[in-house]
Amino acid sequence: MSVINQKIPVGILGATGTVGQRFIQLLESHPRMVVAGVGASERSVGKMYKECVNWKLDTPIPEAAGTLIIQPCDPTFFVKSNCRIIFSGLDAAVAGDIELAFLKAELAVFSNAKNHRMNPAVPIIVPLVNSSHFDMIPHQRSLFSLNRGFLITNANCSTTGLVVALKPLQDAFGPLSRVVVTTMQAISGAGYPGVPSLDILGNVVPFISGEEEKMEEEASKILGTVSKTDFSFVTAQDMRLSASCNRVAVIDGHTESVFVEFKQRPAPTIEQIETVLSQYVSEPQRLGVYSAPEKAVVVTHLPDRPQPRLDARIGKGNAVVIGRIRPCNIFDVKFTLLSHNTILGAAGSSIMNAEIAIARGMISD
Amino acid sequence: MSVINQKIPVGILGATGTVGQRFIQLLESHPRMVVAGVGASERSVGKMYKECVNWKLDTPIPEAAGTLIIQPCDPTFFVKSNCRIIFSGLDAAVAGDIELAFLKAELAVFSNAKNHRMNPAVPIIVPLVNSSHFDMIPHQRSLFSLNRGFLITNANCSTTGLVVALKPLQDAFGPLSRVVVTTMQAISGAGYPGVPSLDILGNVVPFISGEEEKMEEEASKILGTVSKTDFSFVTAQDMRLSASCNRVAVIDGHTESVFVEFKQRPAPTIEQIETVLSQYVSEPQRLGVYSAPEKAVVVTHLPDRPQPRLDARIGKGNAVVIGRIRPCNIFDVKFTLLSHNTILGAAGSSIMNAEIAIARGMISD
Amino acid sequence: MSVINQKIPVGILGATGTVGQRFIQLLESHPRMVVAGVGASERSVGKMYKECVNWKLDTPIPEAAGTLIIQPCDPTFFVKSNCRIIFSGLDAAVAGDIELAFLKAELAVFSNAKNHRMNPAVPIIVPLVNSSHFDMIPHQRSLFSLNRGFLITNANCSTTGLVVALKPLQDAFGPLSRVVVTTMQAISGAGYPGVPSLDILGNVVPFISGEEEKMEEEASKILGTVSKTDFSFVTAQDMRLSASCNRVAVIDGHTESVFVEFKQRPAPTIEQIETVLSQYVSEPQRLGVYSAPEKAVVVTHLPDRPQPRLDARIGKGNAVVIGRIRPCNIFDVKFTLLSHNTILGAAGSSIMNAEIAIARGMISD
Amino acid sequence: MSVINQKIPVGILGATGTVGQRFIQLLESHPRMVVAGVGASERSVGKMYKECVNWKLDTPIPEAAGTLIIQPCDPTFFVKSNCRIIFSGLDAAVAGDIELAFLKAELAVFSNAKNHRMNPAVPIIVPLVNSSHFDMIPHQRSLFSLNRGFLITNANCSTTGLVVALKPLQDAFGPLSRVVVTTMQAISGAGYPGVPSLDILGNVVPFISGEEEKMEEEASKILGTVSKTDFSFVTAQDMRLSASCNRVAVIDGHTESVFVEFKQRPAPTIEQIETVLSQYVSEPQRLGVYSAPEKAVVVTHLPDRPQPRLDARIGKGNAVVIGRIRPCNIFDVKFTLLSHNTILGAAGSSIMNAEIAIARGMISD
């Protein structure tokens, strides 16, 4: 009881879904947060979590969360339960209004849905990349007339891995001019039931609705800055990005073939690029928060890595693995990156964002 | 008997391998050629084909070829059997010398191995692209002091699909300046036993040894021309190509995400590109040879196609399917292409090359 | 025009589904039947077939059927179009009443749904096994007060392969006493979207709802006889059958491990069993109907076959492949069988049943 | 240093193989054992482990073991290094003689190879089942003229899961009379490179060489007893077992459909069977050894479980999960079981056997 009291109570919306299950799993023994409420759709409300979830992870349902009763996705119960933080794994079809309701109830909302990402008052924060965008929050609160609540979104899962690779390069070598990326994305990214097996077994599906557009627009917002004067987002406008997104028969882990051109001439060498990537230290690492990976970027020199089946869990799924860093005939460098799409690419980033917020004192009692 | 006499006897080297099996399958009821000899490694010599092949195709072993006795991979038997054409599915480890021996025995050799592809006297012919490179043969014969024999190579399977897409664009709109391509290649491309299942099930392997280099150097040879003066190859030197090659859990069919920039300004529109691709007519179609696909390039407008499991057999595996033709933020156009790696990408191209040679009267009695 | 007039017009219900697509594919160039109508659910009615079907087969949509307009699943249009035969690929959720309506409209209905299978007036006919059960039709017509219409069901796909293996054994060696069977079933058996990829990629799901019960009850009806006195079904009551059904990551083809005990003592030898299986001739073969496989049962002596990816298309998907016939420590024999679940196990059997009915003169003008 | 000194130094033979890698992984932070030597084939000898292993597990190579130098597979180094225990993951092609040499060098050898399993002086011990067979060791030592050394084998991976399910039933309800089992086995059971991807992707291979024979003969030795008079093995001779073994596209975890008949009449009820299975306590649990699972048998009531992808890691891979316990039309009960083939089915059992030996004081200083 006393331990729970010391932890911050959090709520999970869309708790029975693919991302919701990851939240439940990752928060099981979190030292600073405890799951105090789980929300899901009407047909689950009132049932015990473990009895209505179609659990698809390869670890057991956590005992404590398993016995929680599913609540409706409105703030009443969560406010009453003293939740300070709301993690939303809601589907975009319903996330928009629900997340706003929780925001207006003065909760700190960490969303995985796309609905509010491009809102000029809402940051997309990839914790290994742009925690500086928390600076936008006072402005957001004033716009929404809030005292304590705020809304932070995650990036799309395929954007997340990419910007973690690009950020150290941009920091070290200045603006990127052109980035071509082809993704090979895991099926867990589509949720459950998600991708029909007849579509993906022994196959590649060269299309994920809206995905390329998301990568192209989110990346320049994330890699941009927050204006100190008017708190608007200043996008990384020198950078042009072109994406081609594919679904492959992989459970977890998005693999991306990336081709990068720098603005700076002469361009950095391959060795310089490797050094910068492997020495990159992100804010969660500096703050020492619980979910921070030991290294934000793990550079591998094995010739045929990273591979999603073997490497997606590196850094507990919160690191990006980069390999095959080599010269490009057209741009300056090409490489392959891998990130865990439901950990770093979803629940893990939300949790690290919350940990940063806690560390910064943004979650009041 | 008389029918067989009218057909041209052909030999298949490496007949028990993955590509060799495709030759046997595709030639089963060929109207102009009949398999008269099959060569394989020492341990199979003297055995009946059907008793030593580890047949991995989903159609039965053809009756006639099944009862042939495996021969050593030297020309003696094949010359005695009156073979005019040799299809080589030999592994690169042994193909070099063996193919030369057959060439010197005055046979028309169609090779799938990489060994002689970059030889300045040997063309790489993708039959849907550059049958004009047969013009090199007289020069080749004079260099090798041959009367009837000649040696034609196929392109690497991942190169093949790409150049079929690029050739119509180059013909219609002039030189290409930059091509970025990321491949997602089928396991059958690695032969048998080839890729271990522990490596590829639920996984992506972002590396295929030598593959990117092959794509980069072969494409500009194939898309280049043969000099009328000294019969040297003039490469498509304006074109820079950068490839990233990946293995995915697909049986047959290489999928490629392609980004293309033209030299011409203004660049052609998406509609012009679609029109040129879908109206492209290749030499095998003009000649009406047996294996020619109805359309060399099949343009699909379905939003999530081409897909290897569903589309690789289009045009009996001898066509390239192109979809998702759309504008690119960086270059002029991006699209996804699919080609069958062991048909058009290997045995099918060799057979069409032989059909072209027959049609051109290059296979003498 | 004249050719079409000579063919019997047929309708397909549930035409956009997995089984419906197989009907469309298999009937494309049928010599005696032509698809004259396609029925599907309300949301597709009025649209052109090729524009609303989510086609998942690896051959193109047949031209003629592709331009048909989807009709509602009631008999009006089909009767008006002079259809004599209705193939139903409807889902069990709706098949019951719709199929009855077509039956009452005096059409010959061939159903793949489970709804009417255990009806004492409706035969389950596996064409390679018990076409003798057509003898029930006059009785059925009198019960339903019909002149021309009748209703024949297919067996469940996993039952179908099994009874094709058991029937020749029962014919030759007398009643079977015990049959234990474990299935490894393809995902296409669950339709589309069907099995979520997260459930089956790299996995086995040891449960298919209702499947074991279907196998256990259907098999004894199919392997039984129709009483000449009261036209009731006399089940193969000596036979006890116990099934365990599993879903595996296979596109098409159900594999079954079967253990069989005969009543007769001494039991037949393995050689006798192989001989009887490989020499079995079914009614469709005797009648020489279009879809009959050359052999109903293909016995393979390769040590590691049958395999679904390589062997499911044998006999155009209308044969059963049996291998590994060997002694059993407990019963008399064990073996592995394979059948194509959407061809022989669904659409193919319906079509052969219709062909038998045509051959028997049961489809009047 | 002192901690290492307190731990028992152990050697791993075949350390770079699939089972060898599991040993390295599972022993990484073992409280009582430390890897002091790694042996592999000639071509690796002298290299650092992490530089010659083709590591295929999804956790990183342990630091300490990673820097060990590969030794030849003879006892010299291992004896010199004071190893007391040898874990052998050697291939059967070489395991026979090598393991004997280590035995003669007075080491405690725990083998995963089949070579000595049916030796009348060598027990096959599945630690969750028949640790009582350690009673054979004094007799074995006297036969081999040994003071300290002994040789214990593991069961074949598919046998292991089965006997863990059968043992509690036999203990509670007396002899089993008949057991029919069909396996669906993971590819990791075949080692690396092992199963070619062309054989298993989207496929089932209904044959694993020697596997059915192993299951049939090992099970009755394991479920039998050691005679107190002459120390011979008394097999569970009332039990007849018939197996059908299949390979499926699963990474880790063998699934088995099991049909069981008891000798006792009336047979136990399904409820009694469930109770006995879920309450089973094995020797490693009683001893409280480090690798013992909390429950040896985990009974699941979810309708579609166990599933290898989701459940193979239960009990850290050292438990057997049993589900779908239900009546059988022919025998008394049928169910589905799952065990992790490279943990409980290989390295995990060897380690638990060693832990039992340590607990019993059989590993002298």
C-alpha cells in the first residue's frame, strides 16, 4: 500500500489493444508509476482486464493489472483514482476527442495516436531526440487554459527509428539535405487483428496507408525547434525526405534502409558518422530515467545486422540499432536501422516521455 | 521422334540446382527446344535425373527430362548429342571454366553465373531490355576464334527487374541521372539449401553478399550501348545508382522500392511515366518468341500491389509488375516493382535470350 | 454466343469470398458450365465483380466473371438468368436460409457451408468418395416437394482429405474400427481476413472452433450408406474417430497425420494398403468428368512428403496425396495425407459434384 | 575472483552450435556454475568465442563467455581448468567418442546427443521426470571403472515434453497402455544451418529422420525404473507409443497433440487428470535448484493454447504447458502440450540435471 502511494498512479486508455498491452507489460514493475486504471471500449467495460484482453505478448499478464476492472474512456474514474498521467494506446478513430477530454481534465496525456500530432500546439516528442520540445508545454497550457494538464504525442513508429538516427547526425554535422528511406515494417504495427495472415505470409505488402506521409511530415517537425519567441514549431525545413513503406512478415521491429545527404561540404566521413552515432547521448540517458537504454544508438559492425528477430530487443527495445553504415553512390552515406515498433516506437517512448516529465517536475502532486 | 528432331537439342548445366530445375520445368513443352542433356556435379553423374534431383518446384518433374542420365559438366556428351544450346545454372564457384569449355566447343552458352558478366567481350542481356547487345557476338567470336559458339550472360536477378523498369523510361525521356533502390529479395534467389530458416523466418536480413555491387555495375552495362566502331560497351554513364539489398521471407519474387531522377527538365509527369511503362514493347514480344510475356511491363493501379505471392507469376513469370507510381519529394518519381527471380531473373531470361538467338538465325544446324 | 448457350449457366453465392474466388477461378474455362450470376452481401450489390472483390489468388481475375454485376443473394436474378446450378461459398452465418431459398426455387444447390450437412435429408458428398449418396435426391425432393431442385453439401475441408484416404481402405478391407487424426491446417481455410497474422506467423494454433466435431460426425455419414428402404443415412458406425485440429502457417493445403485400425484380422499389410490406395478409382474418374484428377489418391514414396507447399496442386488440387505409409505400434497403419483445402476441400468438390449431377442427367434443361 | 572460485567451473562442448549457445546463455549468471572452457571443432580452436560463434539468440553474447578461447574437444584443457562438469551440445556425428573421453577423464558429462542414450549403463534423465535414475550412477562407475566421472544423457527434445506430461499421469493413475502423439516441431531443433528456408516457409515437412523411433524407445526407458537388484533399466513395458513427427515454421517450441489411454478402469476423469497435472511437483522443484520452474506443468484453460510463439518461454522455458485437455472418442483423454525444445528439450534439462547432481553431492571438489 505504502509503496503504491509513493508511485504515481497512471491510467491506460485502449488498454486491451496491442499498444495498451505493451504499456501494461512495461509498467509492471516500474519504480515510479503504477497502473491504477485501465480504459477500453464499451463492450469490455466492467470486466476484469485479464478476462477480456486477448493477450498477445510472450510474457504472462501482470498479476496486478490483470485484476483491474475495465473503465469507460472518460476522465471520471481516472481523476477520482488520482491518476496524474494517462497513456493512450487508443485507435485514431476515437483518440481525438477522448484524449482532449482527459487533457481538459488536467491530466498529463501521452498519446500514440496520430490525431493531434500535427496540431501547432502539440509536440511530437521522441524521447531520444527532442525532449527540448517540452518547452512548448507552458504555451500549450495557456492556449488550452490548463494548469497542470498537457498533451504530448509520440511519433509514428516508423518515424521514431529514423529520427533517432538522424538527430545525432544533424547535431554534429548540421542540416541534412536529403533522406530517402524504405521501410520493412513489422505486423505488430498494425495492431490486432491487424494484418490478415493471407496478406503477409510469404509476402511483402508495399503499402501502409498514410505511413509515408506521416514519416515525411513528422520527421521535420521532430527534428525542428520550438521558437523561443512565439512557441511555434520551426521545422527542419532544409531537409527533404522521401519514404517508401512496406509491410513484411516480421512480428516486432521495423527495419529501414536509409540514404542520407548532408548539406555540409565536404560531407562527414563514414568513420565520423559511426563515431557520432555510437557516442550519441540522449536526454533520458542524461537524466538517468528508468526506461532509458544504456545506449540510444547501438552501432553494429556485423555485416548482416541489424535483424529484427535478433536485435529488436536490444536496450530493452528502447534503443535503435544501426548497421551497414557505408558510402552511397548518390548521397553521402547509407545504412540500415532497426527499432522496436511497439516499444520505442510506441509504449516505450510514451513511458520515457512521462519519465522525463516526472524528472522535470512537470507532474505535480 | 520426328518432333524431337525438329526441335533444337539443348543441354542444361547445374541441372539439379534451383535455376537448373526452372530450366527443366520451363522447357518441358517448349516448341523449339528439347532437353537432350543434363549436367551436374560428380556425385550425381550416372544417375537418373529424377532420382538424384531434390525437386523443389510445385509442379511434377517433367517425364522426359526425369529419365535423362546426369552427365559430367564437360562438352563431350553434349556435343555428341548434337546440342546447340547450353543453359548454365552453375554456381559461380565452378561456372567460369566450365562455361568457357563449352564456349570453346562452339556451343551457344547462356549463363546465369556472375563470372563472365563484366568481361568486355561478353554481353549481359536482359531479353526485355537490351537484345541489341547480341550485336557484340561477331566481335566476341573473332576474339575467341569461334565460328558458331558464343556466350551470353543473364543479369543478376535483382538487376533484371530494375532495368526492365528503367529501360522504357530511358528510351522515352532520355538519360536517368539518379536511381536509389532498396530490394526485398526472395529466398529462392539463394538456391538450395541456401538461406537457413533460422535466419529468415519472421525476419529480414539486410545484406546479400555482393548484390549491391552487382546491381550498381550491371545496370549501367545493360542500359548502355555497344559501340559500332570498336564493339566495346558504352555504359549508361550519366546514371548513378545506389542499392540496398535485403532478404525477406518470400519464396519467389523480388520486390524493389525505386526512386528515379531524370536528367531531362522538366521531368516527365507521372501520367507520362505510366503510359510509357505500360506501352513498352520489348524485342521478344516483337519477335513473338514462345516465352515472351504478353506485356513486358504490367502497370497496376491497385493501391497495395505488386505483391510477390500474388503477382510474381504474371506473364508466366517473365513480366515485371510495377505499381504505386507516384511523385517523389526528392527525385522525380518513386514506384515499387516486382519480378520473378528464378524465371525472368534467371532461367526465363536465358530461355528468351536463346529464343531471340534462334529467331535471329544465330543457332546454326 | 452459341458456345455459351450450350453451357449450363451457374450462379455463385458468396462470390467475393475465399471459396467464391476459387469457384470463379476454377470455372473460368469450364467446358460445360458458365458463370452467369454472382451473389454477395448487400454492400457489394450493384458493383462490378472485379471492382469489389479483394482478389487473393495468384492468377488474374477471369475477364468474363470480372465484369458481372454483383446480385443480391436471392433467387430472382438467378432464376431469370436461367441458372440451373448454384454454387454456394456463403458463410455459415447466412448460408442456412439463403440456400434453402434457392433450393425452393428449384435450383440444384451445391453448398460449402456446414448448416445443412447433418440434415437427415441432405447428403454430404465428397465426389471422390460417396457419389452414391446422390441416390438420396429423389427422397429429398419428395420431402421438400421439389421437381428439379436439390441440395448437396460438401464436407468440411479437413474431413474431405481424410475420407478420400479411408474410403478405398474400407472398400477393400472392410470396416475401420479406429482412426486417430491430427491436422495441420492452412490459413486459407479460415477465409479472409480470417486468421490474424499475429496469431500464426512463426506459430501453431492448436484449436479451430467446431472442426474436430465436424470431422468426427461428418466422416461416419460420408463413409456410411443410404438405406434403400427408407433413404436414411446408415453411418459407418463401427468406426470411431478422434481428431485434434491445428492451424499452421501454410497458405493452402491441409496436412493430416492419420493412425488407422481395421476391424479385419489379420489386418492388411502395408503393401496391400499402398496398392489399394494407389489403385483407387473414384466415380468422377470413371465418368470422365472435366475436373476429375487423373488419380484420386497419389501415393508418394519420397521420405518427407507430402508437403503442402509442393504437393497441394497435384491433380489440379483435386487429388489427395498420401505418403509415409508405415506400420503403427498401436493401430495397423499410420500415414500422412495432404489435400488442397479450397479446391478439393471446397470449390473443387462442389464443381465435381455438379459435374457428376450433369453426367447423371440430374440437371434438366 | 572469489565468487568465481566458489562456483563450479564447467565446460561446454559444441559451444558454438545451437544447443551450445543456449548453454552459454542460460549459464551467464548461474549462481553455482561458471563457464570455464568452451570446446568446438578444429576450425574454431584458438579463436575467441564471440568472434567465431554465429550467435542466433535474441539476447547479447554474455561478456565473460564471449572472451573465452575455443579449445579442442579433448579433456586436457578442461581437466587443467579444474572443470568438474561438462555440458555437451555436440552433434551425434562426433559426440560418441568425445563424450567417452571426457567420461574416462573423470568428469561429470551431461550430453544432449543420442549416441549413448540407449546404452544399458547410461540413464536418460529428464529432470522433471526421472531424477531417480541417478541411482544408476554407482553401477555405471563400477562398469567404467570410474571414481568421480559419470555420464547422463538428455532425452530427445520431442520426447522430453511428452514424458513430462505422462509421468504425473502414470504416477497417479498407474500404467498407461497406449499413447498416440503427433508433433509439430520447431526449426531450432535441427540446429544451424539446419532446415533450409525453402523447405519450411509456408510449409510442413512431415518427417524428421529417426525422431519417431527415438520418441518410441526413449519414452519407455525414461518412464521405467532402475532395478534395485541388478541396476538394469526396467522399461514401462505396458505402454505402447506411436509417434508421427512433423516440422513446422516455428522458431522455438515443440507442440504435440497427444491421445492417451490408461490401463486402469474406470479411467480417471478429465478433472482428475487436470488436477494431477497442475499439482505435479518434480524433483528440481523439491530441491529448489536454480533452474527449476515454479511449476513443472502449467495447465492452461484458454481454448486455443498452448501456442509456441506465446507460451514457449513459460517457466523460463523449463516448464511444459498443457492445454485442451478433453475427452477422446477412442482413448481416455487427448490434449496439446508445448515445451521449449532448446531449453527444457536440451540445454535447460542438462543444466537442471547438473543442478540435481550438485544438490545430491555427486560433484566432488
